[in-house]
Amino acid sequence: MKVKPTNSELEILTILWKKGECTVRDVNEELSEGKEGEVGYTTTLKLMQIMHEKGLVERDTSSRTHVYKALVSQSKTSQNLLDTMIDTVFNGSAAQLVMQALSNKKSSREEIEMIKKYIDELEKK
Amino acid sequence: MKVKPTNSELEILTILWKKGECTVRDVNEELSEGKEGEVGYTTTLKLMQIMHEKGLVERDTSSRTHVYKALVSQSKTSQNLLDTMIDTVFNGSAAQLVMQALSNKKSSREEIEMIKKYIDELEKK
DNA sequence: ACAATTATACGAACTTTTTCGTAGATGCAA
DNA sequence: TTGCATCTACGAAAAAGTTCGTATAATTGT
């Protein structure tokens, strides 16, 4: 029951997580921003069809223009990715990953505060 | 100058980071543990040759058995991976990634302490 | 010296992922 | 109605990544 989306699939999932329900066109347009060349419409369509076969998304086909929605959660999916990364790249140490993540990205003070709070919560158990 | 190793390449890099200098056989054996089926020797060899072409590793060919060494650093490479993940999956928030990483993996108390210290350091700037 | 082992090189088969062209259906506007 | 835009389905090409067989050379042990 391990969810392992490909890179393209992950990009699409990210959009679905952010926007909720989407048509293929919605996703295709979002995808085309933040890229140099356009992304072909049928390319996006095909990917989403494949994702449907794999059970990564569900879709409402009651109207001609289908509406897609993520079936796998953001948290579960990213957890898998992070776990894999921790195991392979960081020799099993989540702490190493966390520090690496914080080192380069300038996080705002609020973000840091949020993390501290979160850690304090964790420690209470 | 963005380093983007494939999954197999990343596995090999991880081994090189951990063990320093390695022959193909070293890597191949390490790779074969922690796997069901064996990994073919020439498969590993080929991958490492490709990595050499790409500049991911360097090698000493002075003796018959070549000795490989990572050319890209663990920190830089993992930073790239994390940044990509933060940008796509976590909408630009490192904090989100950090909390997600800590949520499932049970980190030891020492690890948590280490992270807290690290954050305190960060805050001083 | 010879056979067995172990190395590199390299091409090609194979798999997975991504992209795209084309066909056919539906909707919409003049 | 007729033509144009838009949608899905589908197959297959193209690209990327992985695996492996074979040739050949060097090394080792008997």
C-alpha cells in the first residue's frame, strides 16, 4: 500500500492539494505557469488518466468535463517521500534532515517559532 | 549547476558518502544487502561509469581496480532535493516540511535536543 | 604456463515515464 | 445547421533510466 508517484504525478498532486477540485485544463494551466515551454494539454490529460488508473486521484465524470480530486493525502505522500529520504540520504536520522532543511532556506521568525512550539509539544510525550 | 541524480545514482552516492572511497565491488555488495534480489555487478559498474561521465563521481584509474569517490557533496545534493520538495510539495514552507518529518519518525530525545540547539543558534541571527 | 577469477568497456535490450498526434463526441455560437 | 472550439480516449513515439550479456585484458593461484 505504498504510494510512489512519479515526478510529474507529484507536480499534479501538488496542484490538486492546493486547489481542491480541478479539471484537466485547470491543472494544465497551473502547470504551464512556472515553466518555460508550455505543457501539452493531452499530456496533462494522459497523466491524470494514468493517475486515475493507479488510484491516485478520483474523478467525477457526470459532466462532459471531468473533475478530478486527489485520493492520496498530502501528509501521507510527503511522509513516504521524507521517510525514504531519511533512510537513504540521512542514514535514518530525521534530525539531520531537519537541520539540513533549515540551513539554507531562510525561514521567517514565525516559522521558526512554529517549529519550536511543535517540538515542545513533541517533548511532552 | 544543479545536481539531479536519479534514484539509483542517489543510492550509490549515499554509499560513497558513508564509506568514502569505494571500488565498484564495494558499492555493489553494499547495494546487494538491503535488497531482495542481487544487483548485477555490471549494472553497478555501468551506473558508476555514467555517474563519472556526468561528473557526480571521480575515479582513480591508476590501478586495474578503479577507486571511486563522490564529487558532489552530501549537503549540497540533499539541499537540492529538499529545496525542490519544499517548493513543490510544501508550498515553500520549510517549517511544514520539518514538522512533517518529525511527526511520524520517532526521534530520540537526543535528536530532539540537537534540533532545539540548532534552532536556538539560528535565532541568534 | 594455464585455468579460474575479477576487472573494465560497451552496446543493446528492457522498463518506466513523458509527450504527443489523431479520432470521435459534445457543446456552442453565428 | 454548420463550423469551430473543447473534451475524452487511446495508441504509440520519444526520452529517461536500468539491467545485462559479451568481449577482452589483467591478476591470482596451482
